[in-house]
Amino acid sequence: MTAMIDVADARKTFTMHLQGGIELPVVRGVTFHVYPGECVVLSGPSGAGKSSILKMIFGNYRCDSGRIGIRHRGALVDLAAAEPRQILNIRRSTIGYVSQFLRAVPRVATIDVVAEPLIVNGMARADAQARAGELLHRLNIPERLWQLPPATFSGGEQQRVNIARGFISDLPILLLDEPTASLDAANRAVVVELVAEKKRQGVAMVAIVHDDEIRHLIADRIVDVASFAAAA
Amino acid sequence: MVDQGSANLDTLENDQPLLVAQSLSKSFGRIAACRDVSFALYPGEVLAIVGESGSGKSTLLQMLSGQLAPSGGHVSYRMRDGVTRDLTTLGEAERRFLFRTDWGFVHQDPAQGLRMAVSAGANVGERLMAVGWNHYGRIRETASDWLTRVEIDVARIDDAPRTYSGGMRQRLQIARNLVTEPRLVFMDEPTGGLDVSVQARLLDLVRSLVAELHLAVIIVTHDLAVARLLSHRVMVMKGGRVIETGLTDQVLDDPREPYTQLLVSSILPP
């Protein structure tokens, strides 16, 4: 079986020019791969670089060296060396990302925030909205809120909108940064179900989860980020 | 297996740049306002040029849109017939035609892009007449449609924009530019003179129109929030040079150059 994600010897350091050019090593030697249908959970203490690795796989953070191999439309692409246009294509058709916080566009209705990833991939608006509605319903967002922009929602509601937006597409790779952090037990269970469905569809996932119970329920393998610690 | 979604967004058409800048430079006397700028813009792509005033971003926009002759370098543009032309070889009439049809230019000050004393409907209709429309009823109908799209009450169609608020004027300027379905729109600080609440509404509108019409946009702004919301790619300018360029979220979340880090760190938290 071919890996969907193949990270090899990736390294990341921040240089803080406004603080006299100090170097903040984040991670080095990051090497792991993820196969279709499995969920790899990154573990390690806070500050170990878990989110940074996720952001490197999404192309949001640059890599100083190493390779971020992504299987995109049947070919292996090194995201660390890809052009911006290619990264955007990869995000549209291959990699989804559920961040911790929703970066909402001011006036857009919740239902459209969720449906957008399908619409940009060419689905008719009505069909995309129908699917968005199903997911919002499963995640217990009451229908009376669907036409409102999520900016005024509670933290937990916003996170569920974010999850719906992340899970709606049929993308072969999904990155999850603390998807259950501010959810109650019922909604955590929905997320666990959604992850299981994605596995059955062959989606390769990388997740950060602090909750031991959830980690236990979704992880097929655990990668210990502490072994990539950059500080000597 | 996983359905990877439709692939029609990467058609061959999109693999050819629409506009290419090669080593563009401009000096005013001894002052180099813009030095050695090169990039390619593809159909449907939104490029933000950011930097402080005096960084050369407006000079660059003027050159890209053929309004200022470069001291060095070239700008080429793929015309609707598929032929790529160097802007300097276009005659004045050809350049004006391009501006009336395939290009738009949204100025910071709407008064520069509108005729303030004629009606809103005429402001929009004029662009259509310039490309040969002559049926009054259809022109008026299309103008009304566009007013609706930019959220201006059609009841105001016969009023002159000098009776409009700043936000309405800016939306009218956008309608005037987009009515001929251009492929490329230049924007110079389009939210610059507006109140914050009015800005948000305008940005939302521009964002959805750009996606719907698959417009390529080159937007000059000093506001990184505008760049983040609208653009795919960003070029950071300082002292007439491009000092950093890349995917917008990458440059803003992981800035590499000292000056970019300074710009990013100067944003007030929302």
C-alpha cells in the first residue's frame, strides 16, 4: 500500500528578528508516514511542536529542510518545495484541515461556511447546503442558527461548525488539531463516529488530541513528537 | 476509494499566466521607486501587494496596469484572443479598449473611478455602451442587476453618486468595473477610506464576486487583514523591492524577513 503522507527528515526553526534574531528550534528529523484509512495521533507535551508539524503538512508553515511528501491525484508531491498555486490545488482536492479555531468570514451564514469546500470543488449550491445541513444536524447545531454567521456563537458551537466544514469534503487526507477540545461528551462521540467513517472511506488522518479517552478511540498509531525535539 | 472531487479547476487554460511582469523597475530622477519586480499571475488568482506607503507598491500597480511606463523590464498580458502582448507595444486606443473591456481598476477614492455628477445607472451603463451595447432597456436592466449584486437599492439608480455614502460609492465603482466581465481587476487600497464596519461588508462582497466570476485580481493594500481575507498570494514590498513572497497564510503565519515579521507583529488583535 502506498502512503498518503510521507514526511522525511523535516526540520523547522523560527528566527525571531524582532527579538535580536534569536533562533527557536521547533522540530528536527520529523519522519513518519500515514496510510489510507488510518489515523495517526501525534503525542507529546505542549510546546513539543505537534501543531507546527500539522501546519507544515498543510503548507501553512515552511520547512527549513526535509520533505513533506503528499500523494496528490496519484503522484507524490513534495509540499515543502511546491509553488503556492500547487499548494492551493492540493488543499482544494487533497488535504483538509480542521484548526482549533474557526476563522470566520464576517457576514457569511453558517450553512454556507460549512458548504463552501464542496462548492469550490464544483458541487451545486443546493446539494452542498443539503450535505452541510446533515452534518450540522449531526453535530447538534440547531437549524435556527444555520442562516446566522458563526461569529457570535459560543466557543463550542464555533468548533462544531469548524468540524462540519472540515469533515464535509471527500478529501483523501484530513488533519485534525484538537477537534474535540471544547466539546461536551455527546458531541465528542459524534466526532469519534465521523473519524471512524472517514477511516472506512480510506482517508488518511493525522490528529492532535489531548483527551486520553478520545485518543484511545481514534488512534491506530501514535507518533511521539518528543523524539523530534529540536533543542539539543 | 475516496472521491477526489472534480478536476476541472486545473484546466489547461489556467496553466497559462494571464499577466507576466519581468524585472520591472522605475526611477524618478535618482530615486528608485521600484526595483526588479518579476512574477506571473494566473486566471482566477488574487495577488496582494503589501507594504507601507513609499514602498513602491502603487508605482508597481501603475506600471502593471500600463498607466506608467517602466524604466526597465516588461509587462505582458494574454489578450482574449489568446495572444500574449507586451503592454508597451499596445497603442493608446488598444490600451484604452483593454481598460474598458478586459480590465477593471478600483481606485481608493471612488470619485476617481466614477463620474460623480451623472446617475448611478449611467455610471454602470457607460461601460456597456463603450463596448457597443446600444439597447437602452437592456443596458438599464443590466445596470439594475449589478446595483442589486453590489447591494445598492435599485430605487437609487437615477441618483448621482455624489448623493451616496462612501461605502455605496465604492460598491458602485465595483459594479461599474465588473459589468463588462473583465478577467483582471486592479485594486488600489479599495477599503482605504471606509469605516471599519463598512470595510467588512465591502470585503465580503469583493470576496464572493471574485470567486463567482473567477477574477484575477492585483490588490495593493497596507492592511494585512485585507490581504488575508482576499488573496491567495502576497508580495511584501520595502524600499521598491519585493522582499518576501509566497502563499498568503504562509507569509502571514510564518514570516521570514525581519520587515515582514514587523508588519505581522504590528497587527492589533481582533
